[in-house]
Amino acid sequence: MERAFARYRFMSFVTGTTLLILCCTLILHYVDLAVWKDMYVFVAVVGVGHGMVLYPIYLVMSFNLAMKARLHIGYLVMMLLSGFVPGLAFYTEHRMNLKLFPHGHAIA
């Protein structure tokens, strides 16, 4: 189960980071449209990367961990929503770490 959690943790950080980048660029779109237009290609690449590559891999890692750890459906839903809500991936990963390794045997 430790290896499944390590894979989930890595994908959680990568997916969460790309989602935060997209959120920041969306805010930038409303603040300064001229700068956002210069970054449009970057936003498109990160958006496609997050939505079509990273999030599906994150889903597989989430299902894999949920099956191996026999998690309640509520945890699985929270894990799946983490790819849509900016910042939630980091909180969810922390909660999974506390739930799966309550005695401090967390993966560093």
C-alpha cells in the first residue's frame, strides 16, 4: 500500500500544482488581459496537460489507492474532486497520509 500511496502522492502534487497554475492564470485574465494574451499558448498547454493527461492518471492512482486501502466512498469522492478544486489536492493528500499512516509512518 505504501507504493500505491507514493504514486498517488506524486500525482496529487503534480495535478494540484497544474490546477493552481491554471487558477492563477484565470485570475490574471480578469486583472490584465494584455498579459494573459501573451501567455495564451502556455495556458493552453498546461490546460490540456492537466485535463487530458495528468488528471486521468491521477484518477487511476486514486482508484488504485482506494481499492488497496479499502477507503470509504467519501474519501474517494474527495480525492476525485481534488482535480477540480484548486488547493484541495494538497489537503486531501495530507488527510490520506494521516488516515493511512496514523502513527507517523508516513512516506517522506
